[in-house]
Amino acid sequence: MIRFYTYLLSFILTALCVSACFPAEEFSDVPENLNERTANFEKIASLLVDIKSADETNVAQYTKHNDRRIRRAAALRLLTLGTISSSSIHALGQLLQHDPDARVRTAAARALGESAEGPQASAVVQALCDKNANVRLYALKSLIHMESRANEAIAHYLAESEDSNVRCPTITTENHTLRDELLRQIEINGAKFLPALAHSLTHSNRAVVSSALDMLIKLGRGATMALPNVTALMNNPAADLEIRNKCIDVVATVGDQHPTVMPALYAAKNDSAPRIRSAAENAIRRIQAQNTRPQPMPGRPQRGPIPRGPMRPVSR
């Protein structure tokens, strides 16, 4: 019983202390806060309505607003405007790279897919390693939609550089980098990135060219569109011997799916470098073997040997 009264007394003393420390007038502004919040909500709603029909000059200023809903609405409005100025594109790139809200970054990724070029296309590539899956998804969609506008950015990150070797958290594999993730997405999406790979074959960085050729070999017959660029590089005497040899590997893998292939290979048979001559001859043999392989008759499925069961003894 004494212990009960002790607890009761301590509870009363604690309540008195709280009351003394936080007098009632401290809480007298709660209704005012509620009114303030209501007014702020109405202000945000009014801005959202205005943004839906605002022009680019007025929308761009809202990409730095302190309310995430306004920043997202501004990015989506810039998306609908299509062609926008470089300053607005830069503002979208800043949102994609630095905004703390994933929905704002997603909206920025979508908008950049319509308008990004140059440095801001790099922001879209970097977003392939965003911590939020939805941002990564729309960054990939935008990168594919950008087509030739993303070629330089993709080539930049195919190189073994400080930019491309940053840690990418999208895969649990240790040491998975941004470059690894870009190559993974190119391999998964195949033909959608072929223009970028074909463009990368003209890059001055040897690592970029080598990476593009490796990916074309992986894509196999799906890489037909890049063959003119491959054969041009293969017959370029100024190119690195290792690169030219890899071009022949691409051609041998993809096959003679383009009219430039066989003339380029026969020209390579007379190359001054013995390694190129030998590789060209091997490639020609591989392609000839592909073309002389027996083909099934049209409309008639090929039949294998008739399966037979165990022999039964003949009864006499």
C-alpha cells in the first residue's frame, strides 16, 4: 500500500512539473496552426491549377519550390511542353540528380526523355542506379526514347572511367558499377540500344569501341543494323589491330546479313596484317558453313529416325 501511494505521489508531482513547464497558453495557437495549414493547402492547390496552363518561363521557377507537390507538377508540365530551353532542361537534371522525393525524380526522368541532350542526358544514365525502382524504370524508358540524343552519354559511360565506375546499388553483386548496369540494360533490351552501339564504334576512346563490339557479339544476329559501321571499322587500316580483329568476330557471329559484309571480308583477306588475313578467312568459312547447312523443306517438318521398341522374340 505504501508503494502504491509513493507511485501516486510521484505521478502527481510529474504532472505538476509538466504543467509548470508547459503552461496552457503555449498550446493556445493550435487552432491558428490548423488555419495556417488550411490556408497553405489552398495556396498549393491554387498553384497546382496555375501550373497546368502556365508557360515555360513561369513553370521553370517552380522546380525550386519548397513543396514537393509543386516541384513534381512543374516537372510534369515541362514534360507536356516538349521542346524547352536549356535552362529548363538543366533544372530537370538537377531535380533528377538531387531531389529527395522519388516521385519528383521520376517526373524529372520522364520529362528529360522528351527534351534532354548533352550533359542532362548523362543525368538520365546515372538514374539507372537510383535507389528507387520507379525512378530507374522511367530513366531506362527515357533513355530508350531519347534515341540519338543519348548516344554521346551512353558512349561516355561505356568507358572505364571514374564516372562510370561508381557503385551501383541496383544489383546485390559486389562491385556492380554504373557501367555494369548500363551494359546489363543494353544486353536485356538489345535492338533498342543498337543505334547507340553503332555510334559508339566511331568514338575516340578505345575502351568505348571495345565495349560496343563485345555487346554486339553478345547480341548476335540481332545486331544486323550495326554491320555497316562494323565493316567500315574492320577495313580501316588506321584502327587498332585488336579492334579490327574483334570487328571480324562480330561479322562472323552476326553473319552476312548486310551487303557490306562479304566484300569487307574479302578485302580483309588481302590485308597487310597476317592476323587480320587469318581472321577474315576463318570468318568466311564460318559464314559459308552457315549458308550451306541443309534447310528444311518449306511446309514440311523435318523428321528424325523412327523410334523403335525392344525386339520381341518370334514364336515358332
